[in-house]
Amino acid sequence: MTFDYVIVGGGSAGSTLAARLSEDPDVTVCLLEAGGGGNGILVRAPMGVVLMLPGRPRINNWAFETVPQQGLNGRRGYQPRGKALGGSSAINAMLYLRGHQGDYDGWAELGCAGWSWEEVLPYFRRSENNALGADDYHGDEGPLQVCDQQNPRPISRAFVKAATQMQHRTRGDFNAGETEGVGLYQVTQFHDKAKNGERCSAAAAYLFPAMDRPNLTVITGARASKILFEGKNAVGVDYRRGRQSKTVMAAREVILCGGAFNSPQLLQLSGVGRPEDIVQHGIEMVHELPGVGQNLQDHLDFILTYKTKDTNNFGIGLAGARQIWKHIRRWRKDGTGMAASPFAEGAAFLKTNADLARPDIQLHFLISIMDDHARRLHAGYGFGCHVCVLYPYSRGVVSLRSADPQASPAIDPRFLSDPRDLETLRKGARMTREILQAPALEKYRHKELFLTGNESDVELEQHIRARADTVYHPVGTCKMGVDEMAVVDPQLRVHGLTGLRVVDASVMPTLIGGNTNAPTIMIAEKAADMIKAA
């Protein structure tokens, strides 16, 4: 089979790109996705993330692990990534964040022409159907459904009040360029009567409405194994579906949308990257590109947790199970209630140093106890707060474990390899605890888990190294730019090759100050225009 465009990966970027490119009836598009359809009840119901995130069993989730992390006491970190149409937008907390305007201006200053805040803002607006309507920063005609949370828990509003009691300012809109402050997150969730309260993954927003187009072919259960080249020109993709090996050809371009782990892995499997990462596995070199798999950045996260006697939260046990079933029935009836919650309801972007130009920590306030990515459960009710380092100095790598395309990539974030990240996280944890100890949350606090509040810096460091892990925002492994370590140019074309682009979070040269789903969709929106223009 031959198509004009072959897209590898049906996640946030791939779903967006396939829908946008297939708007032109004169081009043909094939989308390969290793996972399933991404439209089951666990995806549509926001509460379903509780079952999908832990990866036990693996439901719509690659459930990757890192190599042992020296900075985390030798622990293997957990890296859940979506494995279905919609990708990680099918299993995430649905939070709609763009980051700080300085993040994108920083990209432009690094040589990524066309990627400043003012230049990417139109693509954020074009993607968005915000329930609050259109203005200079938001759109109301795009595919991605964005709205305020319909029923945030009272404890989440108490969290906002607690932060103001600690002299932090409130912010009603975290997506207008500036982010500092505290409030409630907006979410990617349907707000129309027919689907009210359902998750709006990138596939639900873009791809599913386009599935009946005759020029769009979507193949699920198809894991790419190799990019095919004629000389330096990408011409197709080999993939496996079940026990069968198949090939699809691309008349114009092959476009990788596998994300920060799978895109560099497929390049390396295809002979593109650093020779030392490739030839040891018996793979023939096609093109030397030293940046492939390098520059991995991720938001390292630490959680402070409390038990509570408040039952208006998510709880585990007989009483909690009865409450959950009640909320599921309510959600099925009208799309509201706790089953529609993102669980991470409260938001804060704060500075650990007042002189900073941008907030350097982000808080996610949870209406439940989260321990080891919900893989370790605690009976009863609780709440907690994530705090993560927004702009880490530590850099990691993604490489091959073997030449087997079915093997997971070797993921090494090298968390806390730069001591500045530990200092930021330690300061952030203390700031977060001050908020959680504020008067507004007094009636909710029953017992603090893990910490006492009297820890020395050394003791707090020990807790961080024992419990910190990702908050699911890996980027940078096929970074965009013009320097010798850049993998793609500002048009997202792979340096030194033709017919090949990368369009996903791996092209971000630096992490943005927030969650990465909305920026990834923006990247795909902008890429669609560049590809059409080419």
C-alpha cells in the first residue's frame, strides 16, 4: 500500500496531524497505532484513569520503566504512556495547560524560528473550543473541548484559599501567557449535552470525527519496526500486526509521532542516530545524527499526602466503593460528579525565589491519596499535593535495549543528576507543606503520611530520593534547533534526511512550564500547516 503520508503513532500529535492532513481530499494519509481504538468506557470516563494509570494490568498503557536511577536510590522509575488512539491524552488527568509565554520565546532564542509565543498562540486558539468563549487568548471553534471543572470538591477550593493565606495570588486563567498563582485547572472534557463530562482525548477531538474520510486509513495494533530508506530519503515503514510483518509506503513523507520514547527508538532501530547506540546491536547505520535520544527532560515530582475524615473525596474501602458507584451512576446520567473529576483539581505555579522570571515549581492538588502512581493503595480517604521542578537542569537519554522492535526502549532520565534540581524540589516541598498546613485546610487534615514537618534538609532529601518520580512529561529526545545536537529543523524535518519529520513532544528543545498535552497538540497543528505548505 502506498499513501502520500504515513504517520507513525496515533497519540496527541498523530491524531491531530492525521485529521488535519486528511482535510485535503486530494492527499491520502495512513496512521499506524500500536495500541487499540481508545474509545472504551475507561477512556471516556475520567475516573477510568484510576485503573489505567498503574499499568497492572496494562490497559491502554505502555507502562515503561526507567533504568535504575542513581539519584533516586537506585530505584527504577515508572513511565506510563498511552497505548491507544489518543496516546497519553487517553490516560492523563485531562489538564489543559500551555506553559509560560517565556518558554516559547526561549525556543525562538535558541534558533527555532517561528516558535515564539506570539507565533504559536494562533495554533493554541485554533485547536480549542473553550466553554468560556473566544477572546485574544482562547478559541471556541476548535476540535479540542476545554472547560472549567464542573464539580470541583470543596477541599480543592479550600486549597486555593489556603494558598492565598500563604500570600500567593490567585489566577483565573493559566493559559494567557503568565502562569504565576493558584486556582483550579481547566480540563479537556466534553461540555456539550451529548457527551457532557466525557474525556476529550486528542483522538476524540480530532480523529474520530474524521474516521469516515475515504482518504484516511487508520490501522490499530500496528507496531512500527523500521523506517525504510532509499539512500537518504524515507520511503516507507515496516510494521508488525499480530504475527504478520507488513509494509506501507509513503509517496511524500514519513512522520514520526511516537513521543519522547518511541520516536528516538524507531530512528535508532532504523539506523539513524549515534553509531555507539546503533551498531552494537547489529543494525546498519543509515545516517549519523548525534542528538537522537539525547536531551531527555522530564518533570520530577514529589507528593505530600494526608489522611482525612472528609468523605467527599475519593476513598478506598467499602464506604468508598459505594460512593464511587453512586458517582458513576450520576456520571452516566448527566456527566457530572466525582467520576468526571480530573482528580488533580487544584493548581499552583510558584517561584521558589522571588527574583525568578517564571515560576519554577508546579503544584497539582489531589482529592485522593496517590502513592507510587496509584500502585500502592491506602484504605480510607485522603488528599495530597504534587510538587514538580518545571525547568530541570538534569538531562537524560533514550537508547536501545536490543535490535528487537518489540522491546521497550532503555529510558534514563538521570533524575537529580544536577544538584540544582534537588535544591528546587526541596524548597518546593517546604512551600507546598506550608500551604497544606494553612488554616483553610485545618478541618480536612487528620494525619500526615510519610513526613512530620520537622525534617532537616538532609532528612527531606532522603524522602525525596526514596519517593520522587515523574509526573509524566518527557520531552526533548529529537530536539528542534540548528545546533549540532538538533535532530529536526524548525520545520520539524530530520536534519540530513528527506521525506522524514518528527512531530511530537520529543522535538521540544526545552521543557515548557506545565503539562505537555496541549503544547503537543499545538505542535501538530503548526506542523500540519508547514507540511501542507511544503
